Amino acid sequence: MKIMQCPLNGPRNISEFVYGGQVEPMPDPQQCSDKDWASYVFYDNNAIGIVREWWQHAPSSYWFIAERHNASDDILRTYDPGELFSERVDFTTGENEP
Amino acid sequence: MPLGLLKYGRGSDYPFERQPDLPGPRELKKHYDVVIIGGGGHGVATAYYLAKYHGITNVAVLEKAYLGGGNTARNTAVIRSNYLTPEGVRFYSASVKLYENLANEFDFNIMYSQRGQLTLAHTDATVRAFRQRAEVNKHFGGRTEMIDRQSIAELVPCLNLDPAQLPVLAGLWHQDGATARHDAVAWGYARGATQRGVELHQLTEVTGIESAAGQVTGVVTNRGKIACGTVIQAVAGHSAVMSQKAGFPLPIVAYPLQAMVTLPVKPFLNPLVSSSALHCYVQQTSRGEIVIGGGSDPYPLYNSRASLPLKESLIASAVDMFPFLSEMRLLRQWAGITDMTADYSPIMGLSPLKNYYLDAGWGTWGFKATPICGKTMAELVASGGEVPTLIQPFTLERFDHFQQVNEMGATAASH
Ligand SMILES: Cc1cc2nc3c(=O)[nH]c(=O)nc-3n(C[C@H](O)[C@H](O)[C@H](O)COP(=O)(O)OP(=O)(O)OC[C@H]3O[C@@H](n4cnc5c(N)ncnc54)[C@H](O)[C@@H]3O)c2cc1C
């Protein structure tokens, strides 16, 4: 059984977690070009090495960040998103604005 | 009875010359017109068609390990064309047509076995999606139809029609569904290519790509540098790693895909059976083993380890479909690193470098495409970069324009 360290709930079976994609800065959807948006949506850092990822502990719906080696599958560090994000990131397309 | 056979029966000698199927190792040349990176099915198929149809034989296929030892050796060999989009169905149907005649063409038995593939629908939404797939497939000449529970029971008497509280509502019956011996496909292409003058270099790893002014000039290998006119990358799981050596990224994520086989038993299961809701498929090989396959691993990884959770969930679903399988013993289990795209369609054709072509993004579905990939990639090379119509929808640029070819529903549960 593979164990992941949840920053909120402690060590748990990996099957309790859901992978949520890599942590990447989001370009401003209203300002950026289609190409920039495509790059954000489709292009991951897919080099072999350590990646920074979103994970969710499903039973508690808690999202956090993990640093993991994508070839050895070693999980090096997990932490609360508060370490990287000091404020809420809102997503607006501008379509609903007056 | 042919006289030769009679004589063979009486004699003690083997009647044919004992020529090895592949020539032995040799030195690398300083220059090739075409370098193909990756000696899987796709790489050697491309080399074969280049030599056969276009007379281009100054070609080197560079393989870091051994011929067909990557995903070509690891797949569950499902060949089918019952996809969802017209672009996909047209493309995979062309591949099925080539497969049907491949053993004759090679004079090499690829054990092509057209047994039909049955996909089970357990919800109304899936039944609707299957209707659409049946119509699109028929439109492009495939043999696909919807069948009801009774016909399913007649086709596969040992199937449990009410697995895991998910009653089977209907099935998508694809008569063209088939399997082939994957090693034989790679060897048939490699033999045909090398007989026509192509060089296959095993244990030859490409470690760098040299380019100048937006054009590739050569490749660096563990056995020295090679200058070349055109390069094709066909490295499946390592597609994104290779493109980075060439200096550009690909929208590909590597996920392990696992499968397993049981010990062999007497034949009882002719069609390939797959459940859309259980994410599991079961088929019996010509040796009698039961192959069990299903969905990808839950998170990305460049590692072909197998894991207990995947085994447990796959076996649980297989036993739901065929309860007596619980008595069976597992023989082998394995994984391959698959190059997944967001729309479950491949990335083929041009790249940001002028003479560097892509055959990538084959994920969990690329074995069936081996012949048509080889053929169209060879046309692309021979024409100096004119992309064949059949593969135009699979251009890398589609992601920048949000024009994906979405085959997720037709791919995720059965490959
Ligand atoms: C478990 C599993 C089940 C599958 N089931 C099916 C199925 O039922 N039907 C289907 O159609 N598809 C299936 N697939 C997908 C299919 O196997 C692949 O898409 C297909 O085999 C890809 O062929 P290829 O020749 O491109 O890749 P590969 O056979 O992987 O060949 C690529 C080669 O490139 C070599 N290489 C990598 N890096 C370098 C380098 N730097 N230098 C030189 N060589 C290099 C590798 O060693 C490898 O041999 C399955 C895959 C898996 C893992």
C-alpha cells in the first residue's frame, strides 16, 4: 500500500486521494491570447523530475499541494496551499459582466 | 500434395535456407536520408513503407533497447475501428483494412484473428453514444451494430448480464474487432524493411537532437553522431521527453497502463468483451490465457511498475463480468508508459522544426494504428512535408485552436 501524507489528516492510503493536475500560474483569461490559454490548459511540465501538483483528500474534500518525483513516485513534501497562495484566485471570463 | 512437401516428409533436412529474419548488428553510417527514433511497431512500419512504396532505403531506425520491446510488446492487441468522430473512424478503418491483408503481404503469420468486439452499455447515456458510434462506423464501411440483451446472451453465454448492480442494457457489436500477435507485427515490418535495405540499430539511444535555423541537422546517440535529412520521432511513452531534446514541448502526459493474463484454459470466449461502466475488458488469447485490461493509472508517472490497487480493481470487475474467473490463477502482469493527449487522439505530422515529424500521443490505443501510421508517415516524408489528408485532423496545432478530436468515450474503457 502506498501512503501519502495529508497535511490535514496525516498519513493515508494513496487510494483516498485524487490527482488534480500540476500547479501552474493561471494567465488572466480576459487578457491572454488563445495560445497562452491553450498552453495553460494542455501543456504540462512533462520532463522527468520533481513536479508540483494539486491533490485532494477525497473523504474530507481538502485540497493541498504535493511535490513528487514523476519517475520514482517518491512523494517528497505535501503542504497546505496557503504556503503558495495568499489570496483567493477567482476565475471570470467576463461574459457575465454588465 | 506439393511434391516439395512429400520430399520434406521423407528427408531429414530442413527444406528452407536458414536465413535469420533480421541482419546482425553493424556500424552506424555518418549520414542517413531518414532517421526514425524508436524501433516499436510504428517506427519499423514507417521504415517499411518508405522502402516499399517510395524507394527510400537510406534509412536508420534507432532503438534504445530492442525491437518492439516498448508498448508494442505490452499492449492487449485490440484492433478495431468503432470510434466516435468521423476523423477517427476514417483513420482507424484504414488501418483495419491494412491489417486484414498484412500476413499475406509479409508472408509472415501475424496471427490476425477477427473475432469481433462487444462493448457493453449499462446506462441510457451510453446506449445513445453507442447508437451514434454504430452509425458513424457504418457510414465509413465498418461492421458495427447495436444488439440487445438476448443477442448478447447468445453471443457470450458465460457472461453475467447483471454485474455489480449494473444491468447490461445493450451492446455495441463490432464484427471487425480483431487481435494480432504484436511481436509478429513488429517483426514482419522489421524484416520487410531490412530486406529492402533499411538499417535497424538496436541498443542505440538518441540522447540529443542537433538543429540550426529551425531545421534538424543530426541526432546524437550513445554510439556517436549521425547527420540526417529528415527525422521522425516514434517513441510513444517518451514522446514529450524526446520533443524537449528537439527544443519544443508537447501536450502529452505519461500515465502507466496496466494489464495481466491468467494461466491458459480451454477456449470458451471468442469475442473480445468490454464493459463501459466497469472500465474493464476481457479476452482469451489463442494460447488460452485470459487477458484482463482496463483504465489507466489514476495519476501520471514515467514508470512501468504494476500496482496492487489496479490489479484488485481490474480483477474485481473481470470477476463481476465472468464470475467463474475467480477460480483462475494469474500468470503475468505488467505496465507500459502511455503518452496520453487530452482528447485521446494522436499527434501526427509537422512539428515546429521543418524536417522533424511527429508520430506521438498514442496513449492506450496505438497498436491498431500501426499500419496506417507507417503508411501515412512514409507519405509525409516522401512528399517532403505534405501532410496526408487522413492525418491532417491530428496536427499538433489543433490544441492551440481548441479543435480537439475527442475520442475519450470510445477509448477510455477499451483500447
Ligand atoms: C497495457 C497496454 C495495453 C494496450 N492495449 C492496446 C490495445 O489493445 N490496442 C491498441 O491499439 N493499443 C493498445 N495499447 C497502446 C499501444 O501499445 C501503443 O500505442 C503502441 O504500441 C505504440 O507503438 P509505438 O511503436 O509508437 O511505441 P513503442 O512500441 O513503445 O515503441 C517506441 C520505442 O521507442 C524507443 N525509445 C524511446 N526513447 C528512445 C530514445 N531516446 N532513443 C531510441 N529509442 C527510444 C523505446 O525503447 C520503444 O521501443 C496498449 C498499451 C499498453 C501499455
